Amino acid sequence: MHRTLSLKIGQVNSYLVCPLCKGYLIDSYTINECLHSFCKSCIIKYIKRKECCPVCKINIIKDRMNLFLKPDVNLQCIVYKIVPELFKKEMKRRRQFYLTHPKALKFLKKKKIFDKEAVGELDDDIFVIDKYTDISLSIEYSDTGLADVCESARYKELDPPSSKIYLQCPATLSIQLLKKFISIKFDLSTTKNLDVMYDDKPLSKDITLLDVSYIYAWRRTAPMRLFYRINDQKMTNDLDKISQSGLNVLTPIDNNSERKVDEIFALSNLPKNAPIKNENDNGVENFPPKVQLNENQMT
């Protein structure tokens, strides 16, 4: 297994603090040229007075500020996750501001730029994820691991809903166990040539879902979207068999596979022949109870 390195917040504090206000970064923005990061309000005010980076003095044209600055969502998520109570306090501060300035809130709604985080209405549990947290996720097949490929016309011909799975797993579940589940679910011969990806990036078998949520700054506003691909022609033929049959139930081939499947679904109280998902008459997806996976169930 991979090692976990413990650090005190003081050891990384310089990377989390705005050089201008000396407080923790809020709405982090990074300068494209030099990669120095600041609070959004701090850097915009500074550039309007002095057209340069406060740290390295690289020139920035204030009238073309959008070409030099970009929101750094990943860095901001890291700050919120590392600094205790920071997100909760910031959301409270924003709510208090809009309570005392109702015209500003009305303006945001009128301009259709209303954002729950901007007005302090997001819960802090979208950032706070620990080893006791259950993570909702979806898994679907893709050659590249990119969502736009899965939504292409060519991919839709393969009947992709039959190979999409929704699960709720403990944050400590490893990618290796997830790969093992996929191989059992779709009757694949091995996990050796099976990749699980976040976006287009293959994930190490030793990391956990908790690691993925922190590495890729995942927020709990939607299920974690994972993809898998097969790098072996024989295994690809197995997947073709699945897509041609329109399989959306668990159909084990051998006794060993059936035993493992029975154990998983018996522990989760989910019927073995339950569909992974279906649609009602209005085209809205209905989901059965989520499968609960942990390491004891997969061994």
C-alpha cells in the first residue's frame, strides 16, 4: 500500500496564504505567467492600482486582466480541506453580507449569475471528506476516460446505459477492489489490463476513493464520475458481448464468480437480478438501493 505522510499545517502555510492580505486564500486566482496566487478581491484591487504581480512585478495590463488571471479551483479546494472551519466561516460571512445588503442579492438573481457558493448557501460537507465518509460514484466504459466521448453518437450506438453503474462506497475503498468488482460484474477474465480513470487519467490500484477526492478536488455536489477501459483485445471482446446483449444485470459465468457476487449482493440487501438503473415513462432515471462495497466483501 502507499504511504501516508503527515504534515503540520505550518509546513504548508505559505502555499495557502494570500501574499497581499496575509489571510488564507478565498476565491483563489492565479496569474498565468508567474503562477503566483492571491484572493480574487485582493489581486483585482492591486492590479487596478499597479499593473504588475505583487510578488515578481511581471507586467499585467489591467484592461485585459482576464487574459492574465484565472480562477484556481483546485487550489481553493485544497485550502478549504486543509484549514479547519475555514469554508464554514466563509459561507457564514457571505450569508451575513447578503442579509444586510439585499439589493446585491437581488442583482445577482436578476443577472442570472446566482451561485450558491457565492452567497454562502453551500454546506461544508461538500469539502470535508474523511475515512468514515460514504462516497457516491458512477462507473462507465470509455476508451479515453473522457465524458464527451461517452456522449458521442458513435458511443451511444453501443447502448452505454447497460454498462453504467451507480455505487455508494466507503471512502477507504481502493481502486484495486473497484477493478475487481468491475471484472466480476462484467465477467471479465482479469483486472491486469483494466484501467479505472478519473477524467482521462488512469488511477493507481493502491489509492483509495478518499485519495481521488483530494487529488482531483472532487466536490460532493454530484456522484464521483469514474471511467474504465480495457487494454486487451480478448477482454474487449468480452465487453462487446455485454453491449450486444444489452446486459444490465449481473450474470456470473463460473461458480467462483457466482459465489463472490452472491456475497456482495447478500450483504447489501440488493437482489442479484436487480437492474443497475432504469427509466420511468417520463424518461427520468430511477435507481435501486445503492450497492455498499467494502474490503471484506471483495475478498
